[in-house]
Amino acid sequence: MTSLHPRDPYSREELDKLYPKDLQLQLVQILLRHGERSPVSPRFQNAGLPSYWPYCNSARQLTSVIMSTTDWKNWDKLKYRRRLETFGMDDGPVISSGPNGEFDAVCQPGELTDKGRETTLALGQRLRHLYVEQLGFMPRLISGSDMIYLRSTPIPRALESVQQAFWGMYPPSARSADFPAPTIITRTPADETLYPNDGNCRRFAHLSRAFAQRTADRWNESDDMKYLTKLLSKWMPENSKKVAVDSHPRLSGIMDTINATLAHGPETRLPKEFYDQKARDIIDKIDVEEWYSGYNESVEYRMLGIGGLAGDIVSRMTGSVERNGNDGLLEIGGDNGNLGRGRGGETDIKFALSGCHDTTLAGLLSSLGAFDGEKWPPFTSHIAIELFRKTNRVAPNTAPGRTSSSDGELKRTEASKSQSWWSSIFGTAKGVIDGGVQGPQGIARKPIDQLTEEQKRALRGYYVRIRYNDKIMQIPGCKLEGKHLEGDTTFCTLEAFKSIVDKYTPKNWKHACASNLDAPYFPVKPEPSGYE
């Protein structure tokens, strides 16, 4: 429920089982929850919890980009120290301070703390140990970020967590002296699908409120909730001493403060009753149901809440199946004029790192039917979505006995041909590069039942596996015959994985968000997640 305690690195024996010799790792996509943070809202000051937390030492040394002349060519940096101001006793301004009078390391609500920076840095180091040092999948030294896709939600703690993880995976000693600035992709809040966006998707807001209300109706008068009320009621607001799913603060808000305090020092602790293990288990069980049961039960819920992201993940896989040099270029946005590779024109993506949130991770796993029995994702949790190919796989249109190249790529001379097999199967990036509009019209987001036989053959021999905090996850639909690697149901065929995700990948997310506003909230018949 709070800080993640990562397992030790995989042993040689474990690696041999996890990464069989007849499978070659081709693409890794990491979704990471940001690190430890302060509570998103001040709560329980009546229980002695300080409003301002002194765990953000980055505030002592912030840096901003400054235009130093008016010709837009010369830029400089301004280093500054941040202090927070608030209302004093007579409404006059005073500088906010921590519990021991600290002024210069005070956190904003929901800000990534020193602990959060430490754990996300450590995550990057663990990723380096696995994918660079143990597996040799990524290079030890990089001179550009051509093969790395970095993405973040617009929430600062997520962006800072990606930066810390990237630094851990590729510290300065692992980058060449002329390493250029990497590209980090973000979106405006209105376009964001890297978390369930109920603030900008009206229909999803309706659905999430309906499922939350169902949870409230189910649990508010239960013995479990009475136990919580008995334990915590003296710190609830005077107008309502009951703890409830929809109390003020909500049960999920109580959990947020408990988790944030447990992750930090003794200066910011609640009374011991809040850490009662039975109470924490009850809170976790109910909040997981409130926030994630919709993904398990409703195709529409999955589509609006996480379908856009799931579609992006699959599109990146299909774009990686046999690279032609445009993989990644579509998303990054071209080679940025004459800056060249590694300077805004990342291509041939092998590793993707996206900074997101607890609701992202649990929402995606629930939509795949792989979150059953799991607790709320701790800080710095991560999902690794790994794409493999059979090492003896014969590429489409390849002469008998001839296999595709060892790194899964076509030779550049073949890939560059305007009428290559690639463009006939997957489409081209020309629309984006030349016209700035359409992406490829090949496999990407086209449902698998609409693919040609040639396109389906291109996906065969590829497998998808998901690890959550280094634990192998099982997608139920991949257990079926013909849907997995022989002898291991956790390696889902790419065809089966895409078929499952296709069922809730939106064709037009914004249109769907504004549609069916008066429709029933719950499906007429069960729509279980994790199946085609």
C-alpha cells in the first residue's frame, strides 16, 4: 500500500527461465508510478499532522530557462530557491515552515519528495542492471537517445520520476560527452490518456461515479466500515463522524494520507490507530473495488479509462515487429530539421519509459484481467511489457531457410524501398513526416479481424509478457490453447494480446467521451476483462 520494497536482482538460474534462449527480447515498455510524494491535499491537522512537509530539498536548487537576449537564440539558466507563503494569524502573509521550522525544503501538495527521487533513481538503476548488465539488451554507453522513448503525464511528480529513472539507467558516466538532450513527450490534460482521465472524459466520469456509488452502497453500512469508524471517527469532521467510501475526506483520501505518512519520517506521522493492520487491509480492499472494478466488468469502462494507452502500447509493438527505421519517428514527431538522430528524431525504439500513476498501473492490469487479488500499487511500482520473437522465426516474404536478421530488423536498403513489403503491410510514416497529419494505415490500431492474412502472418512468432514489480502476471485469455508459447501461458502470442486489447481500443476517444451520456452505466451482461 505504500513504499515498494523491491526484490533482489534475478539470479542466473532465474534469468535462464525468464528469458529462454529460443526467444529474443525485441521491445520493452515500462510504465512507472511516480515515487513517494506529499499528500495531494492537507488532511488530519486535527490529529497533529503538519500541513507542510520538509522533504523536498530540490526546492533549494531549482533552475529555470531564461531568455538572455531578444533574438531567441541565446538562452541561460536562473537558479533559485523556493519558499512557500501562506496566511498568517491575521491573514497577513507568512512563510510556510515544516514541523521543526524548516523553510527551504517545504513540499507543495502532491510533490515528489526526496524519498521519491531516491526510489525512482533506484528503479532506473535496477532497470540498468537487468536490461543492460544482465541481458545486454540495451547498450552500456549511449551517444544519443534514438532507441529510447520517454513520456510523462503533465503532473510534475510523474515527469520528475521519469527523469530520475532515466538518470539511474543512464547516468552521465554511461552517456558520451556529446550526448544531446533527450526528448520527453507530454500531452495537454485534455488529450491525456496515460492515466484514466475523468476530468476530460465526461462519459468516463459518469461511469466512474456510478461504480464508486455502487461500492459506497455495498460497504458504507458494513461491519468493516463500522470498524473503521470506531477506530478513526474522532479525527473525522464534526458534522459527520462516520468513515465511508464517500465521506469527507473520502476513504481513498484517508488511504492517501496514511500511505504518504508511512513513506516518510516520524515528523509527519498520524496517531497509531491509522496504522492498524486490519484497518489498512479493509481500506485497501474497498478502495481497489471502488477504483478498479469497472475495468473488470465493463468494456466501455476499459475503453474510456485505459483503452487509449493500451492501444498505444500495442501500436508500438506492431511498429517494432520488423523495424524499417520509422519506428518511433511517428510518435516523436520527425527528425527536427537538421538536428539529426538523437536530437529530437528518436527512431528504432527499443525501450520506452513512461511516468504515470497508480490508477494507470492498476487500470491497465485490471483491463487485462491480471490484477485479481493485488493490493493498491505502492509508490514507484512499475509494469514491464516485454515483446519477444522466436529466434528461428522466418520473416514474411523471406526465402525458405533464411531467417530475419539477429536484431529483428530488416536491412536498411530493403526497408527504404518505397514499395517494400513493410509499407504494404504496415503503411508508411510519409503522412506524418511530409504532411504532419496522418499516421500509418497498416496494422497499428486496425482490429485483428480486419487484417489481411499477410498482416496476420507478420505478427506470428512474437510473444508478449507482463511483469509487475518483477512478478510475472497472467492474462486469463492467454491460457487458452494456441494463445501462448508452448509450455508457458504467461507468454501471450502477439496476435492474442492484440485481440484482447483491440476489444477496448477506442477508434475516437474524444468522441466516445462525449457519447452515450444518458446510457446505462453497467453492462447488461458480464464483460470480463482479459479475453478476446
